[in-house]
Amino acid sequence: MEASWRFEYPKHVSFGCNQCSRCCGDTEYEVRHILLLKNDVERISKETLLEINNFSEEVTGSKPYIYEMRKTQNGKCFFLKNNLCTIYKIRPLICRFYPFQLRNFGNNNYSFSFTDRCPGIGMKPKLNEEFFESLFHQFMNAMERTQIP
Ligand code: SF4
């Protein structure tokens, strides 16, 4: 059956990650909360052989996200080593999305926005509908696999 959802996306934005790792932890401007879905922590735990509470802690009030990544003493993601993500292939959904966010306006209407605190915004390439469609499908797939208690 054809899905009835719709999403809006910014039409003239370009983005290229320069791997500065600003989004991987706190900066001088903000405290970053790397929120995690149940299936994020399960996947990471399975692949890294770490207990879930080794690298994350439970949070309330942010459903469907029910965990938050632990950070090191300098405020960086538990899995960031030498400025590189050590779980890149299995990284959380929220990291796949950054610097974009998806909001649900009800009735299956969604809208993408972005933060210009990411220095990759404005870099090439210009993003097209396929880019946002791919993100949107990743979100939908994650939601299907997530059972919110
Ligand atoms: S802040 Fe932006 S440019 Fe820097 S690592 Fe994150 S996504 Fe890439």
C-alpha cells in the first residue's frame, strides 16, 4: 500500500561534512545531547560487545529517544577517538541526520530543518530530494524497529 506521509525539505541547501567533529560532543556554545533509540543502543551493544550502560544512560522526556550517549571528561562522545567516530558504520540515527532534524507536524506531515552551527552547511554538494528521501526512509525504518515502552 502506498504510504500517505509527506515531508518538506529545504530546497537550496548544500552540505558537505568536513569531519570537524563539532557535532560529536559539547562545544563552547552548546551542550550536545546525543540521544539514542532503543535499536541504536542494541545495535551498538551487539557490535561492540559493550553493555548498554557502559556507553549510554537512560533519559526521560525525549521519546522516542530513551537513552543518551555517555561523554568523556572533555565532553566528547564516548566513541570518538582521535577526532574520528569509531562506530561510524553503526552510528546512531541522530548522527546520521546531523545537521538536519525532522519534525512531525501531525497527520503524517514532516519537515526537515537544519542548524547552521555545522560548518559543513554551505559546502558542496547541493542537496536534492533523493538525499532527504533517503534520510526519511532511515527514520521510518528506525521507527518501525523501535518499540517505545
Ligand atoms: S559539525 Fe558538521 S561538518 Fe563538523 S563533523 Fe559534524 S556534520 Fe561534519
